[in-house]
Amino acid sequence: MWKVSIPEISFSISVYMGKQRSGKTLSMVADSYNTLLNIKEYELYLNSKKKLTNIEKKRLNLFSKFELMSNLKLNKNIFGNYIHITADNLLEMYKSKVPIENKIILLDDFFKTVDSRRFASDSNRVYSYFFTEIGKKKNIMKYVSHFDKMVELRLRSMTEYFIWCKKGKFKEINYKENNEIKSLKIFVEDENYYKLEDQDDLNKMIIQQNYFSEFLDFEKDLISKKRLIDRQYIQANKYFNLYDTQEIV
């Protein structure tokens, strides 16, 4: 019998940030895909066991209920029948007391809805009530914004993970150590985020994800690594087929 790792599920809110064309949306979708894949593998593993412990029964009951909600056009051949929503749909569902539980919620360009200068209407305040219940309702919410300060303060305050995305490539460099030539791969950020990439660029494209528990001064913190809690890399072309990359939400 094979064994898989227990999915690390954090019922929390995460924001993916960065310059334009830095891989924010791709990072959000890729992370969600890998989470769902891990959950599915773990479900298969538990279902293959003849006897489950009480905690395994609870995990299976929880994981089997997970559904995906997104305002992006996702590939149904990969994600299945996910729930397509808009930000307004989500608000109306909550106001109408439609149960929103055990969901992975993806909101691309959500800063347009919760703009820090426009978030004052009664309807928009309802969002803040929804945000406070993310953990209680066992939801995972991920959204995209260019910068954290573009998003209303209440959502910023309840966001647990701030992921700063950078686009680039791995470059191999040689160096000498103890009279021995060694090589090392380093990440080099793309200097021109707005160029039209050819196929070779796309095949080599890497997205660097910098995880912070708070995000006050991204340029300073990226250099000092003062608040950096994790760093991961994504091979971009593995995930291009997960969603409509040309869609504007």
C-alpha cells in the first residue's frame, strides 16, 4: 500500500502580489491545483485502507466535501465542474445565506472590488463579515492584487499570507572553491516584464514566490529577508493549460 503526505490545509486568506505580468494569477491557480491534487491523492490513499482511525475519518469527511469556486475560466477537463462566480455573485450568496463552506475560493484581480478608496458602501461592508468567517466555515480564499495597499484595510488585516511574485529564469553560474570549479543555479529576475515572450522564453519561465506573514515594505523586505518566511519556485509552462491566461476579469 502506498502512502501520501497529509495535505497541509490552512483555512485562511492569501494574496498574490507583484508587478504586471509577474505570474500572480498563475501562481494562485497553480498552488490551488497542487492543493487539490494532494487532497485527491490523500483521499485515494484513505479509501484504500481497510480500517481508518478516528482522525483519518474526520479528514476524509472534510476533504471529500471540498469544492472549488473561481471568477476565472478554469479548465474543466482538469478541475471538473467547479463553481464559476463573480465577486458580486459571492456577495449575493453570502447575503442570501447560501452556505459557503469547505470551499477553495479564487478571486483574480479582487482589488477592483475591494479597492481601498471605494470600500465604503453597505454592500461592500458585508464582504468584511464574510472575510471574518473564512476559517470558521473551513474555507480557503486566495486573491490577486498588484500591491497590498490597493486592498481595503479590513481585508488586508485578515490576510494571513502575502505572496510576492517575480518572473525570471534560472541561470547556471560557475565559481571556484578550493581550486575546484563548481556550478550553481540562481534565479535571475526578468528585467522586462512587458516583452512579448517567444516559445523558448515560455518554456524557461520561472515564477519565484516569496512568502511573507506581513507586508509593509516589499522592496526593503525582499532584500533584507526580514519578514520572508518561505520561498518557492514554479515552472510556469506546467500550468498554462489550467485556465484561460488571456481572460480579463
